Amino acid sequence: MGEKSYRLSANVCALPAADADKLISAGDGDSALLYIYLLRRGEAPDAELAAALGMDERRISAAAERLRGMGLLSAAAAPRVPPAQELPEYTSEEVVRRSDEDPAFRGVLAEAERLLGHTLSGADTRTLFGIYDYLGLPVDVIMELMHHCADEARLKYGPGRVPRMRDIEREAYVWANREIMTFEQAEEYIRSRARLHDAVEGVKRALGIGGRPLAPSERKYIESWLDLGYGPEALALAYDRTVTNIGQLKWSYMNKIVLSWHDKGLHSPEEIEKGDAPRRTASKPKTSRSASSGAGDLERMKKIYDKVRRG
């Protein structure tokens, strides 16, 4: 009998390779099933998950905690947004016709060429049209989206760098899933991302990480800890505990420390120091004479000296 092979059917739900590797390495079916369901659905309450996956609340909670440990799930149980790979396949003729009829969309194309510094390809034009037509983002929101992606590219890669259209498409899916449909919502989201960036930089400084950008997995860990309510000072304690125990920064080990504090309800440095102080070897207190005792000894020595001198 020949070797069997297996192939998935159509309607692909894309999964990042790095995430797939983590799930395979973990070898945990509950976590993988929960991840796939959230990837497909976007977000779901416990009752829906229990009915769909055949798990009780305890198993769902345990699987979610393991996903957080892998950096694949935020504290708010909001899943990562799936990659943007399902835009409709528009024809070039359809896009040209619609852009001729819609001056607002032509403005999007012109601004995209200005930001990216080159003439858009047919594929680029179709992607932007999909964001406009399929995802339904308004023109002013798309403009803000493109400027945000351009700012992120400069921040991440340096001056003069521009985003790829793939980056713009992926971020558009994030905005669509978050229902960012007005200019005001877009501005507030960008401000929140700026606050998150500042918080991440604060954690980097607390951990002594400088002179290099964070790896994606490192950023996931830090953002998940921030989501749990930990600031730089508390995370510096987790870092110290990690280095003290194993002699180096190991993100997975530090993550276990942070999650253990979270389970105990310890978040501030004061709570951590009080509720989970490192064990110290007890030592006997040194006995010391009181000031009055020392003064008495000195007086006795003086009397003895005077007695000896008088003979």
C-alpha cells in the first residue's frame, strides 16, 4: 500500500510560518485549536469557544495562557490579526474603470506614488483598490493609513525608507478588524501606537537593551507584559530574577516569572517585593553592646588603672 499524502481544501486561512513553528514545537492540541479558531473568527467569548471547540472554560483558559506564553495572544484575549491574503482578484480593467469614475480614489493613488517615490504597479493599484472597495476604508482613513506606514518604516529602518505595499495591505486589515472607519479613530489609534512604542522603549532601557531593534519575538513578549499591566520597573525585577537564577536573559524564562506574578495578582514593584521576594539565607543577628554598657566598661577600666597607678 502506497504512502498516504494529505492536502487542505480551498478557502485558506493564512498562518504565519513563525507562529506555526511555535505551535508545532509546543505540541499542544488545545492551544493550536484555539489559535486557529481565533485566527478564523477574529474574537470570541468563552461560551462560543466552549461550544465550538468542545472544551470547558478551564481548558480554554489554560490554552489561552499557553498562547500568551508563546507570545501569540494578548492579555485581552484579542487574537493577532491574520495576514491580508484574501482580497478579491480585481481585473486591471475593473480598477481602471472604477478609478476613472471615482476622483477620490485617484487621489489615493497619487498620494501613494508620492509617499512611495515610484509609479505604482498594476498589483499595487489593485491592492489599494481592494483596501478601498473590499475592506471599505474611507479615503481619508486610507491616506492616514499610508502616512502611518511610512512613519513606521522610517522609524524601523531609518530615514529614506518606505513601506512595501504588502505592509500597507497588512496594516489595512488591522484597521478594518478594529473598525477604524473615521479620521478621528485613525488618529486615536496612531496615538495609542505611539504610546505603546514609548512604553516598549522604556522596557528596553530597563532591560539594558540598546543599540539594536527588538526581534519580533522579543517585541511580542514585551507587548504582552505591558498588556498584563507591567511597567518597566516591575519588568526590571523580573529581568534581575532571571539573570540571578540562570545567568542570562532568556525570554521564555522571564515570561514564566511574569505570568506567575500575574497569577498571584502581583503587578507593581511594591506588590512583587512584598508578595514574592527572593528567598534569602537567614543569618544570626550580631550581638552588640549598648552605649551604656560600653560606658560602664570604660569607667571600670579607669578605676582599675587608677588603683594600679597608686600602687
